[in-house]
Amino acid sequence: MTHLKQLEQESIHVMREVVAEFQNPVMLYSVGKDSAVMIRLAQKAFHPGRFPFPLLHVDTGYKFPEMYAFRDEFTAALGARLIVERNEEWIAKGAHPSTLGNDKCCQMLKTRGLLDALAKHGFDAAFGGARRDEEKSRAKERFFSVRDEFGQWDPKTQRPELWNLYIAELGHGESVRVFPLSNWTELDVWQYIKLENIPLVPLYFAQPRRTVEVGGIIVPAEYLDTVDPGGKLGLGEDKVVERRCRFRSLGCIPCTGAVESDATDIDAIIAEVVAARRSERENRLIDLTLSLIHI
């Protein structure tokens, strides 16, 4: 088998183990490229039937409009059950990195939103798209990553996974995050997307954009009000520069920057990834301050 087929089979095996061992699994859906690959793997794992778990999108209220449109259209075409949960309390309070800091904003809108959603629906296992190559804390993850009754992750209490055998027993209040793409790289993901012709949010492809630079991060000017509410950074029209750029990784608008690029198709993106010497999350502000936060 090719290395992509080997990775595919490994991920499918993990998904089938979860469905066999846990009572109420769910797949976290971020609308990004890794989520798209996970969905395709789930389709293959349980073909000819539908995959037997819903998709859960923890919405912070700060996703790109293109992501919301793609999410609704894509999941409707799949016929998948989509659950959207938000931490309405903190969204109503106007939670934003500029007022709370990246750390607390992420904890309230993402971490708390996720933990509340898992408890609300009684999910005991949640598939996530994290890969070990993304950033340093994720390199410590196992396929089955146990969380305690408070939703916290402790690398010292993780279980051995010898010979592709996974321990699925959970203690009182524990749950597990499952990472089927653990052994994949960014290059593997893009090659698989090409192989399987998987549809993606258009933000991944380069186009001319009116942009500004915020702390070294390229931000499309159309989202500046979301990135800098109140105009505290003083970024007016005189700071706007047109660049050809794309998003290498997608997250919340205030914490996600673009990269300069001419890649308008997957072959060009693959060539960029091969030549890249920095992480795909180099323009995710959240990773600069939250490298040890696990949800």
C-alpha cells in the first residue's frame, strides 16, 4: 500500500474501535481541511451506511462567513446530523481577545463551549482533527487521549497504545478525545484531499485581498472591525495593502492570519507545503500563547 493508504487504514481502524467501544461518540467539526479529511475517512469506515455519530461544531461567533456558508451547505449535502453549540453567556458579554486576552477568550468560547456541549449531549468520546506535527503540545497526544472529570488533560496519565491496541475503559466522569489523524502530516492531508477530491472552504486558495498587518499577522481588511473592535490599533485605509494571500490554517477571525501565496489550486498548495520551513499554524495567534491548552 502507499503511505496514504496505510494512514487511511490506521485512521479507519481507530474510528471503528471508538464506535465499537464507546456508547455515544461525536466528531468535532471545525470546517477546516483536517475535519474534511476526517469526514471522508468516516464515510469509508462505515460504508455503505452513514457514519453512526453526529458532527459537533463549537461556534465561537468569530468564524469567517465563508466557513459558516460552507458548513451548512456541506453537511446538508452529506445528510449528516450537525449540532452547533455556543457559549452564549460569554458571547453576550462580548468576549474578544482584545479585552480578555487570547488565553481567556479561547477558554471561555472554545474550551468551556466544548465541555458544556459534551456534557449537555452526554458524549463520552469526541473525534478531533489534531495532528502531532502541528505544534509541540500536540506531539504528546495519543490516539485515545483521556480527559478527567474536569475536562483536563494530563500527559502523565495517558495510556500505552502498543501494537495498535487501545484501552477504552473510562473512570467516573472521564471522557476521551480521539485523534485519528495523529500520524498524518500537513502534506499527507493535502495529498489525500487531492486523491479523494474533497471539497474545501475557498479561503484555503489564494486570491488578491485588501489586507492590513496586525502584529506581523496578515489580516484581510474586510474583517478588521472583528479583529480590532473600536479601532484601538489605528489601522485605517492608509495601512491597507493589496496582497495575493490565502489561509493555511483556519480558526477564529481575530486569531487567524493569512499567508502570502500564489497557490490557487491543490497542486500549488502541495508545492508550497513541500517547500515550507515553518508550521502551518505560524499565523494562528492562539498557538503563540496557548501551546499547552488542550480541549
